[in-house]
Amino acid sequence: MIVREILDFLYTYVLTAWYFYAALVVIVLAIAVLTRRTKPSIASSIPVLGDHVSTVPFFIADIWQGLAKGHGLVALHQEAIRLEVQIVDSLTGLIKFRHQIVEVPIRDVASIAIRSYLFGTYTLLWLQGTRMDTFQSFPRLRGGRCRLRIARRDRQNCAAFVEHFATVKASGQVVAPLHKSA
């Protein structure tokens, strides 16, 4: 009889408290999702050539077998593509190894492609050179091809960059300079 009373008590009060707690968690999460503020896009701060973006930020995760990582910019300047990367240690990010700039003429770049992997969870920008030494000293270079990881907020800018490169490459025109010198 006592066991039955204990089970009734547990069922009545403990399970009711559990359901109440679960409902409270769901309500708090719903409020958090509904009131979440979106971060402003950095697209407004990126230089633009006409309607197309001229600079795209990227990330390289595993340089030197994972001991270093790199953040950088890929930009379309006059008759060249400019790759700029800052290599830092991957543990703290405090030790900066080098700041590297590689400029490649547009005629030496065979193709640029953007691809999404794992159902769109991450995006890569692939740059293929016409020769093996096109991007000669750039980190993570394999077979004349560079692989750059693009953040989710920069995907649209990257797609516009790829389209702009394709039109420039097809037409053979020279890109206007970003900044006019005085």
C-alpha cells in the first residue's frame, strides 16, 4: 500500500514538474528565437565594381598539418587576382607567422568555381591555374589549385565575384582600378 502511494505521488508531482519544466524550456527557446537580432552584413563595407563585388574574405583551416590557419582576401585588381593571407597559429591565434600576398595575372587563371558541400553547410572557392606554379607560394596548394573556405555570410558576395570573373575572363577586358590615385 505504501509503495502504491509513493508511486502515485511520484507520478502526480514529479512528472507534472517535469512536463512544466519542459514546457518552460520550449517557451524560453521560442522567445529567444523570435527576438534574435541578426548581425549586419559586411557586404556594405566591401568595395564594389559596378554591380559586382571585387573582394571576398576567406579562411584556410589546416595549414602545416593543422598547426596553423589563415584568414585572407581574394580580390580582382586591374589585370590580376590578388590573394592576401595572414597565417597564424591555430591554438591561440596570437602568433602571426607571416602576411603573404600573391598576385596572379587573369590570363594565368584557368577557372574559378564555387561549390557547397554537406548540404550547404560550408562553401569552397576553387581557383585553378593554367600551370602548376601559378599560385606558387600560396598555402595548401595542390596541383595548381587553391581551395579557399568561404563564410556563410559571404556566399552571395563570392557568387557575384565568380560571375564577375567569368565575364571579365570571357570579354578579355581590363578591370577598372579600385581606388583612383590623386
